[in-house]
Amino acid sequence: MFGNDADLLLAIHRSYAAELRADAARDRLARSLPRRRHRGWLGRRHHAARTADGR
């Protein structure tokens, strides 16, 4: 598969560079998406109570 050590090192370098690019793309995507707000049952209950008080 590899003719010499230089070919092996180049293949390792390319695969590592591809992994770094994939990690960077994943991080950019994660930063571009809005963060999800975790609402438990208590948070929804308080929100519903506030809308009822406004009426």
C-alpha cells in the first residue's frame, strides 16, 4: 500500500488534517445554532401561571 515511509507519513498527516478540519466545521456549526433552553416541568408551569395573571 505504501511505497516508503514518506508515503505513510503523508497519509497520516492528511488524515489528521482532515480530522482537524471536521472538528473545526463541527465547532462552527455548534456555534451558529441557537442554544436550546432546557425547560423542566416547573419552568413551564410558572410560564403558564404568568400568562394567566395577565388576563
